[in-house]
Amino acid sequence: MRVIALQSGSNGNCIFVEAAGVRLLIDAGISGVTAQQRLAAHGVDIRTVQALLISHDHGDHVRSMGTLHRQFKLPLHVTEPTLAAATRFNRLGRFKDVRHFQAGDTLRVRGVTIETIPTPHDAVDGVGFVVDDGQSRLGILTDLGHVFDGLGEVIETLDAVIIESNYDPQMLAKSTYPPELKQRIRGPGGHLSNEEAAQLLAGSGRRLRWACLAHLSQQNNTPELARVTHEQILDDLPIHVASRFAATEIKQPEPMLF
């Protein structure tokens, strides 16, 4: 299994996963040109991607959904409420090959199974994903809201995870954000802090071979702080950090089956 976080953060999110010969894009928050160029730099032709999956309707995950779908002829997998909300708040154009699913469904794209995990993030119908190629299981769990019932049990089944580690509580408290935005971020529909994400992995990640921290706030976090917080809690679990500004290919530790 090959994993490239093409970009991760409030400025745009898109993740490439190749599993058992199946190529997927998760979310469409960067331009088609950027996605194409960053994949090409890693030897991947975007036109060989077989599915575009959307986690939720926020602009940093959907703003280029229509472009990626039409320009590169990518079948779109999305829930009906998410598509309706995304279309209402963004100029996305027309869609030709839409394959709706319901939050909680299990999808099949050729030989790969994709489990969808409903999340309490403040989106219309948000989901996380678990990609399973029959040998390894990768979780893509960002924009979670809070540590909800059953999330730990999902992580217990994973070999690797991309998980949000959005903010440092002290940096958020001292930031210039208005009080209502601070409350939204740390509230039940917002995001996980560095320590919340690390404690979640520590309590349920014994099978994990690596974790990639994603969706870091530019104002209320730093890659170094997020990494150090996790390393202090998680001992020897390899920790990667997805960039807000460039592609991050996650090199797999041996002897993993990824």
C-alpha cells in the first residue's frame, strides 16, 4: 500500500492511496493542476486513479471536486447530503459519474474494500475511511469532531492511520481567533488536539505500525510540537506529519506488508 498526502490543512486536503493495484484519491481540496503535478512528481498519472472519495462538504475538502471529476474522469463516491451541501456552497459544475453511498456503508473499488465511518464533525454527513486491501488496513480519520464512541475500536483494527492533530490547546487559547471560533474548534463538532489524538492512539493502537498527523492548524500548532507531543506519549511508534504546502509520501517501515 502506497500513501501520499498531497496536501493537508485548512488550505486544502487531498490524499492518494494505492492498494492492491487500485488507486484512490481521498478528498478534493486542491486544484486539479496541483494534484496532477504533485502525483506526477511521484511517478503517478492522475488519470490512472480509479475513484475519488469525499469525506464531507467543507470547502477545504471539496472545492476542486468537480474539476477532478470531469477533467480526469474520476468516478465520484460521495453521500447524497454531502454532495447537496457541497454544491450549494461551492461552484462545482455538473457531475456525470456519481456513486452515492450512505455513511456507515462498506464500498468496493475493484479488489479493495473501503469502510466508511460516520463522524460527529460539524459537517452535513461526514465520514472517515478505512482502506483494506486484504493484507493491511489504513485509516484516514480527519475532521473527527471529538473522540466518539467506537473510534478507538476502529483504530485497534488498523495497521496505519492518518489522523488529525489539529491544535495545541495553549496556542489556541492565546491566539487571536474570536471566542466563538475557539469554541467551535475545541467543541464536539470541531477537531482533535495534539494530546487528544496521541492519547487516542496510545489507548487503541497496539497493532499500528505508523501514524501520520494531519490537518494541523497553521495558527495554533506546529509540525514540531505535534510530533513531540505524540512521541512523548507513544514511545516508539513512527510518526509522520503531513505538510500543508507540499506532498508527503509516507515511507513504510519494514517488515510491513504495506
